[in-house]
Amino acid sequence: MLQNAKRIYALAGYTVEHRAKGWFFKKTYTEDDWHGPYSSETSVSLMLARQLKREIVKRDAVHQLPE
């Protein structure tokens, strides 16, 4: 695969919920457990960004050229 080839990924959807103890999130269409509590919208957003980055790295790994 060409390293500069265009690759587009549709990433998993997440549900975020605010509860009395803080912010929680989980994958929307799975039986995944809720993750949290997080103290703010910013904190839960950063955790979602980390989850999405892991998903991108995992999916893109098959396209990386050996070093």
C-alpha cells in the first residue's frame, strides 16, 4: 500500500451521560461498560479522543510499511 494513499475511517460512536457523580461514556451500539466518572466535559472529551486515537492506530496498522 502506498504510504501517502488517502485513507478514511468511520469511527465508532460514543454516548456521553452526565450523572450525579460526574460524566460517563461508553460505545453507543455495544454492551460495553460505562467509563467514568470524569469531572468535566473537557475530561470526558479528552478520554474519548484517546479512545478514538487507539481505534485509528489499530485500523491503520495494516497499512504501515515495515521498517
